[in-house]
Amino acid sequence: MAIVFKNRGHLGALADLSLMAPLAGCSHAPEYSILGSFFPVWIFCSVSGLILAMGARAAIARTALAEHLAAPVLLYLAMATFFACMLWLLFYS
């Protein structure tokens, strides 16, 4: 079975260009050079979000609030994601 490409003309080319236009913003992502190796910034935000979530977990564990959590794993995952996104917005937006 052969694949047949149809000639879509100018309208098809315009549709292709309009679909690729949003990808132009992805040409350069923020990155840092550490010892000659480039690391994307999202790695630092993710690690920082995890560290902040671990700190929040320690604070919650000291209180009586920890006993009342229905799904603590989901809460801590959501907190890590929230902290990572807030750090990204704070420093790189």
C-alpha cells in the first residue's frame, strides 16, 4: 500500500505554517553552563521544589495535621509541583 500525498496548494501551506508558528517560541530554553555542561533551568526548579516540599513535609509532620491527611503522597507531590512552578514563574517569567 503506497502513501499518496495530495497537493493542497496555498491554503495547505498556510495551514502548515500557522501550525508551526507557536513552536517558534521553543527555539531557546533557559539554561545554565556548569563546568562546561548546559543544564536546563527546569531541572533546578524541580529539585528546588522537591526540597521545599520536603521542608513542608517536615513542618506538617511536627503538627497534628499529618494525622488527618487522606492522601499524603498526592499532597506532597502536588506541593513539589506547585513550588517548582512558582519558582519558575518567579525567576524566569
